[in-house]
Amino acid sequence: MTRWTMPAEWEPHTRTWMAWPPSGPTSADLDEAGLANVRSAWAAVARAVAHFEPVTMVVDPADIDAVRDLLPTGVDFVVAPLDDAWMRDMGPTFVHGPDGSLAAIDWVFNGWGAQEWARWGNDERIAGVVAAAADVPVVTSPMVNEGGGIHVDGKGTVLVTRTVQLDPGRNPDWTAAQVEEELSRTIGAPDVIWIERGLTRDYGTFGTRGHVDIIAAFAGPDVILVHDQRDPAHPDHAVSAEAIRTLQECGRWRVVPVPAPTVLRDDNGWVDYSYINHYVCNGGVVLCAFDDPNDEVARQILSDVYPDREVVLVDSRTIFSRGGGVHCITQQEPAPRP
């Protein structure tokens, strides 16, 4: 059996993949101005990433003419029907084979546990579209999973949450042992660190039911960044404290708490604004910003753990209003290993 290994995000990339927010059922709650605002937020991330490495955008056929005027020169396009624009989740997870070549893991994608509002007839095929465009073979998995549900150190350890991998809407008949076996087979991570759950807002409308990439992330082989909600009024105060405790008890990494933004609520309730949902690319880090005093605190923390990379802030409030952040809308294609 071929041994696949998912490299850490900070290893060299060939490019970043994204998807352009389409009009359609998943945008039905937005008027024309609202959709334009969402697209502007996606475009800002694409511009930030394109400063460091190539970007390829999957675009619905209905939007290909309009998108050319909104993105920087040099961003490539692949045309394919879309339901939504969360490339981290619907796209493939790229892995290395023993010879250093690339393959693409195609998880089962079912709209974050077959949520009522979600449509995924097109998006469930995007992993194959991206793999074909990248000219790499596909490795299929029977497990329902999304890229935002895993975060690896590239050395055999993966962070997950119980409420995603063991979600009745995703893998109702799977045990933790079966999940661990599949993660070992597909991404070469037999060492699975289980965090109990994700942030509170992530269990509401447009949430993922607990993606790990908004609460904890590796930032080097010996460092884990963890969301730290320090205000006891916010329900994530207890959630983040438990996650920090779980990771500290492992005793294997330097656990670095990253203070949450000071804002606690928006028009829809408790926010899940998080600096953990950043994206590491060649020579840079694209960091969520919220026009908040802690934006600069987070930037300094990430500059310290990534001393050789430029940390760029991108306002992510609009992206979070749709259910995710910078990491959720990007997916790295690692460079082949020599």
C-alpha cells in the first residue's frame, strides 16, 4: 500500500487554490450589494496570497467574465460549476507519495454534515476538478471530511475535533479508531490529537459543527497556536480553556494562546472571530483582521513564530459572516519533493 503523507502548510507550495463565490441557492440570503461585498472579501484574500505565490481560482461558468475585472493579473482560472466557495473543505487535500510526487485525497463532501441550507451537487466534484487541473492522481476516501477539519504538523500528527469526524451527519457509523486508521492511510498521520469541540458560533447557521482550523493550528513542528477567548462572558471562554488544557497535557509542544479579538457579539450573536484561521504561504502569512485592537497583538505573535515570513492582515469580518475565515477559502498545493 502506498504511503501518503500530508506536508505541513509551511512547506513550499506550487500554488494556492480558491473558489469564486457564485450566485445561487447558498447566496439566496444576499442581495446584489451583499454578494458583491462577499466577492470583494474573497478578492482581497486572493490579492494578498498572490503577492507570495500563484493563485488559481475555480469559477462558475456564469461568473467568468465578471471575475476578470476583480482579481489581479496573474491569477489563473479553472471553470467548473459551483455551489459555494469554501475551497479548503470541498477541494482535495494534497499529499506526497514516497517518491515525493503529489496525489490528491478526495474526501466525501456532503455539505458539512448534510446541513439544511447547504447544496453540494457541484462542490462534491471539485476535488476531482482541481486534481485534474493540477495533473495529479486522485486517492479516494470513504470518510466524510473537510480540509478545515484537520491540521497537520507534517510529521505524523493531526489535530481534529470529535464533533466533526464523529458527527452523525458525516460518519454516523464510524468509531474513533476507524477515523484514526483512515487518517493514517490517507494523510500519513497515525497520531491523532482529539480536541473535544470547536467554537460556539460554528454550531449555528452556516457553521461547520466544529472545524479545528479555527481553534488550533500547528505553526511549526514544535508549536501549536490556540484560540484564547479571555472574556468570561463569551461561551468560548470555557471552550478555548479546555482546548488549551488538552494540548498542554500532551506535553509535546509549545502551546501559544492567541488572544481572541475584543469584540464579543455581532448582529447574529456571539462571534467566532479567530486569528487561528490564518493561511501560511511561500514567504508569507495571511492573517484574519477584524479592525480590533488585538489584530496587532496577533500579528506580532505570528511574526514571532514565523520570523522569516511577512504577516499580512486582511479584513475577514465579511468572510466570517458567511461561516469561515482566510484558511477556509484557501487550499495549498504543495510543491513535489525532490
